[in-house]
Amino acid sequence: MSNPMPGWYPDPEAPERQRFWDGNKWTEARAYPVAGGDPNMPGAQQNAAVADEKRKSNPWVVIALVAILAALLFFFAWFFLLRDSGTTSEPITPPTAPVPTPQEPTVPAPPTPDPPVPPTPTPDGS
């Protein structure tokens, strides 16, 4: 198996740093990678791949952001919509069924008697 070419590679002890490989062993030279460094430098593509993998493989950041957003929405909903719903100083009376208003009783009028009919004279005079 051949050794990789000498150059700066991710430090096996601290991947956020780089360490110099002299072709046979790791040296004590360590550095933090420079943003926008030389892409032709040995290990540069590997560093970019590691950074992309770290960015993609961290779902906890997304979960934390969603949880914070949900908590903020809940707080604002409570503050603006529900805050004053139970703080009235008047007692709340339960609703009652409507009671019909009593009407004056209607008494039927007494029947009127028929007017008396006068006797009709008979032709014989009686």
C-alpha cells in the first residue's frame, strides 16, 4: 500500500484542523483551514467533502429550529388570542332557556241572546 502524497490533511485527532503529512508520518505542524484555499492542495477536496457531509448530516439543527418556531407561534397565539379570554371581573352566568312571556288569558264573550221575535198576526185575526 502506498502512502499519500505529502501535504495538509484533516487532523485525525481534531477534524476541524489540518495537520501536515510528510509522506511517512504526521508532523507536529497543525493549522486551521483557510476559507477559499487552494483547491489543488492535497486533501482540499477531502476537506470540502467532510465540510459538506457535516452540513448535511446534522438533523438536530433543523429539529431545534422547528421546535423554536413552534414555541414562538404558540406564545404569540396565546398572547394575542387567548390572553384576555378568562380575565373578566364579572361572574359568568350560564345561559338559560328563554321563558315565554305570559299573555292575558282570553275569556270567551258570553253568547248574546237572539232578539225576541214579535208574534206575527194571523190572517183570521186572532
